[in-house]
Amino acid sequence: MSKRKDGSTLNRRGLLKGATVASLAALGSSQAMAQAPAQSRPAGPNVSPADAGRPREVPIVQDNCGSDYMADVIKSLGIEHVACNPGNSFRGLHESLINYLKIDWHTCTHEEASVAMANGYAKIEGKPMLTLAHGTVGLQHASMALYNAWCDRVPVYMMVGNILDAAKRAPGGEWVHSVQDAAATVRDFVKWDDVPGSLTHFGESAVRAYNIAMTPPRAPVLLVLDAELQDGPLPPHEKLTIPRLPKMAPLIGDPGAVAEAAQLLVNAANPVLVADRCGCSQAAIDRLVELAELLQCAVVDLGGRMNFPSRHPLNQSERARAVVREADVIVAFEAENLWGATHTFHDAVERHYDAIIRPGTRLVSIGAAHLYVKANYQDFQRFTEIDLAIPADAEATLPYLIEAVKQRVPLDRKAAMTTRGERLSEAHRQTIKRLKEDALYGWDASPISTSRLAAELWEAIRTEDWSIGAVGSNNRPSWHRRLWDMTKYYHFTGPAAGGGEGYGAPAAAGAALANKKHGRLTVTIQGDGDLMYSPGVLWTCAHSRLPILYVVHNNRGYHQEKLVIQRMANRRQRGIDRSHIGCALDDPFIDYATVAKGLGVASFGPITDPDDLGPALKKAVAVVKRGEPALVDVVSQGR
Ligand SMILES: Cc1ncc(C[n+]2csc(CCOP(=O)(O)OP(=O)(O)O)c2C)c(N)n1
Ligand SMILES: [Mg+2]
């Protein structure tokens, strides 16, 4: 018996004795209803005039249903996995997918996590998985992750449930979860959406959506599924077939324009290749290497994907400004932010740009960005004056550009190209040497330096077949790109292109799902702030047995934002002693190892002594190699 503050007492038996059935029903207690005397139950259904004559409580046995057909179409697209948080607006499809199709299912605790998982998966696998969301509320939760995927040009294949017919909605929840035009919330950042009105319409739109998502520039698509279409039987007079997915020809740049670009490259004294989201496959990396070696020219990897081997002598990414400054021709591959690559930006006092490129430098841009743009969201970046724009898939165009360059390299230029390559090689060697020296600063410090964190992690995984699933939501801390020998497209998949925090942890889980069948170990350097947006994904990793190592870069706060506030306070000469307010994750410190443990993930830490880090990582890698997730909480410095 519990004693309440007002002095009255309340116990379960007393409550039951005094309660009426009506009040118990109002409490919504099915247990209480079960215990109520039988004779006090309502005698029968309260039939309204509109319902008169309608059979009630007749068990319905369905031997076919629309959602089985939907599942067949989904299967025909080669979709193997689903990530989602459940909701009754897609109950029909949910049931068909688990019982009829028996698809591989990944339960998520938040729609943002399920879409980010699908994003991370597609970046490794090169094709989408399915993600589902519940009506209005699920799609609203999913929206920022969709935005990240859209800015990243990643094919996310999404469906949401909805009940269009107002006369069929149950009172209450089904009304607030239904909507006239579900996709309106996200239409600005999906490539295509549709609301199928029949199963035939669904089949055609599902195949069309897949095709649109996978045609460069790749991007998310959304189908809104009416509940009746899923739940109802197959219409007797509708002859259903599964529409065929076409074989897609690659999107190759215009041959004349490709020849012009090749001529510019061959004639240039200092050509530079700049790549951002080009390295979506191993072929793309290998082709960029072939082109760079042919020309013996500098390559700048902007990091939207893994575009170029980190230890290749022509990789000049760490001295990008120097090579861009001396370039007379720049050819960009899937690089939307060419302005950013050719300018510096200062906002110390007022926002202004300075050009890095010299006047007269010729700019060529090859990419799918030239084929697609939307108005409202501004991910297209500042307008850049380009000399030659080639709308195409850069990876598909590279073999033709290589051929065109081969045909045009004059014999008497070969010696000069070799000398150029040697000069770049030496600069690369010097840069790596300097970076290794820089990495030693604060080697024994506690909190642990970010370079030590990256170096210890490299030591723990370098002999494995490894993949960085994501690095927080941005590319910080970026020591892995400086210190690690990265060669494969799956070694790194880039940041959250929309800059939406909460991407890193679930995107890495999606990458782990894709890497799992290859026996690859997925690792992620995980910002503490980023992790706290969707920590529930750790449970998904445990539940789905995803082999992934989360190394928490725990600087105990939103460090980037703290630096921004410090700069602002400095500018106003008010001191930085209060800049932690709103940016620190302390008082109390979050114990990530305990959080992970509670979510079923083996965990280590918090590690504060740098000498403890190597052994902890070794133990965590052993867990991951057994096929399970692990987390190491590393109390680290800011960046
Ligand atoms: C959804 C969202 N909210 C807020 C921000 C602003 N923001 C940018 S970086 C950052 C800090 C992220 O913290 P953490 O992952 O710990 O990285 P750190 O800056 O500490 O290295 C925040 C809050 C954002 N980018 N996205
Ligand atoms: Mg942080």
C-alpha cells in the first residue's frame, strides 16, 4: 500500500473494488476489463443508424492481399533489407514483408536512424535498402536524415503509410497520423514521390522510383502507401504484373567536350584534378589514379567520398591550397562546391571571400550536378564561373577522358610530366613527414589527443579488412585521413552532406550492415554530440548483430559550436570564460560505456590515459571480429 502526499491511501484491490467498469474502460486497462464481472459488460455493440444491418465482429480471413503484391515488387528490385520503426499505417506491408517475403529486418528506435542507416548502407553497397515510416509523425522524424541523403546524392528508397479516405480512419490516432499530401513535408529534398492509387499504379511507381533514385544524380525517393491498398484483397479484375526494371546505360559526357577537356589537361603546365563525390566504387578510384598517373598531375580529394588513395604520391589534398594556387587548369569530378575549393572564406569581422585560383585558370566540371537542381534548399553552393561544364556521371566518363588524354599526350611533353610528378611526389613525402611529426604533439596528453586516438585505432585495425562507416556527421577529427593508408572505396564514405548532426552513428550502422557479408570490420570515430541524437541505434547494432566498432571521440561537448561562440565573444571583447554554456556536455558527464552497456553493446572506458587506449581497442576489435558491436569511450581533446 502506498501513502500519498495528501494523506489518502490507495491500493490495487481497493481501486478495483471501488471502480466502475465504465471508469476502468476509460482508464484503458485491458487487465482491469478482464477482471470485471461478466454481467456488467455491455450486452452487445451499440449500433448507430449508419451501422444498422452491418455484420459486426465477423472474423475476416484473407487469403490474398495487396501488400503481398507490394512485397513481390520490392523483391523484384533486389532490395534485401528493411530498416524502420513500426507504425500501423503500414501494418499490411509490415506483415507481408516479415511473413510472406521474410525480408531481413532491422528494428530502429527512431526514423532518423533508419533513414541514416539506409544512407550509410547505400554508400557501401551502391544500391538502396528499404526504409519505412509511419504517416505524418514518422516522416517528420525521418526528414533531416532524408535531407542529409539528398544533399549527399545517395539513393534512399522510402515508403510511408497513410490513410487517405477520411471515412475509413479510426477516430484519434489515425486522424493525426494521416495527411492529404504526405510527401509535402519533404518534397523539396526527395527526387521524386508518388501516391499510388491502385496496385498496378504501385507496381509501376515502385519500379519508376527505384530507377529515378539510381539514375545519376542519385537521391532519395518516396512512395506514400494508402492503408487500404496494402490491407485489402487483390482486386479480382486487376491483372497484376511486376514491371521490368530497365538496364540503365551509363551517363557519359559529350565526346567533343571530353576531347576538349583532355586537350586542356595535356596542354596545361600545372593541371589539378579535384574530386568530391566521385569515388562511389573501386572503379572510380582506380580510374582517377590512372588519369593522374598518365598526366603526373596533382589530385585534391575534397572528402565527399574516398576518391584517391591517401598515400599515393600525387595526392596533394593536405596541400590543396598550394596546388590550386599554381594550377592553370582544374578539372573537377562530382564536385559541387567548386567555389569553396577555389576560394577561402573569412568571417572574423565580416563575411568575405578571397580567390585562391589565379585569374585565367581554366575550370572544367564533370558531374551529375549539372543535370539537377532544386530551388528552395541551397546545397548547390555559390555560382562558379566554369569554362566547360560536362553534365555526366564522372565515373562513367573517366575511361573516355583517359583515352582522349592518351591520344593527345605529345611525346615531347612526357619528360616535363615526369618531372612534375617527381616534384609532387616529393611535396607529398614532405607533407606526410610533417603530419607524422605534428601527430606527436600532445602524444601523452590526457584528455587524449585526436592524433593519438587515430594512430592507436589504426594500429588496432590496419591488418583487418576495414571500413570507416562514418566519422561523426562531419569529417572531424580528420587525423585518419592524414595518418592512415586508405586505398579502397569502402575505407571512407564521407560525411553527412546536409551537415545534419545525428548522422554518424546510424549511418555507420548501415555501412556495417553492408560490410557484414564481406566479413569487413566497420569502424567509426563517433562524436559524442552526434551520438546523443540517436543513441538508440546502438541497440539496433546489438539486436541485428552488426560487427561495428564505435570509438567515441568524447570531447564532452559540441566543440565546433563552442569554438564558434568563442570567436564571437572574442570579437565582442567579452571573454570566453562562459563559452561552454550551451555547448558543454558535462555536469554530469555522459558515461557512454554505461549507455552502450544498457543498450546491449560491449563497452570499454571511459579511457583517459592514452596508454590504456591501445589495449582497450584490441579487446573491442576482438568483440567485433566475433560479429558483435563494441564501443570504446575515449575522453579526448577538442579536435
Ligand atoms: C541537427 C543539427 N543540429 C545542430 C547542428 C549544429 N552543430 C554543428 S557541429 C555540432 C557539434 C557536434 O558535436 P560532436 O558530434 O560532439 O562534435 P564536436 O564538435 O564536439 O567535435 C553541432 C551541434 C547541426 N549541424 N545539426
Ligand atoms: Mg563533441
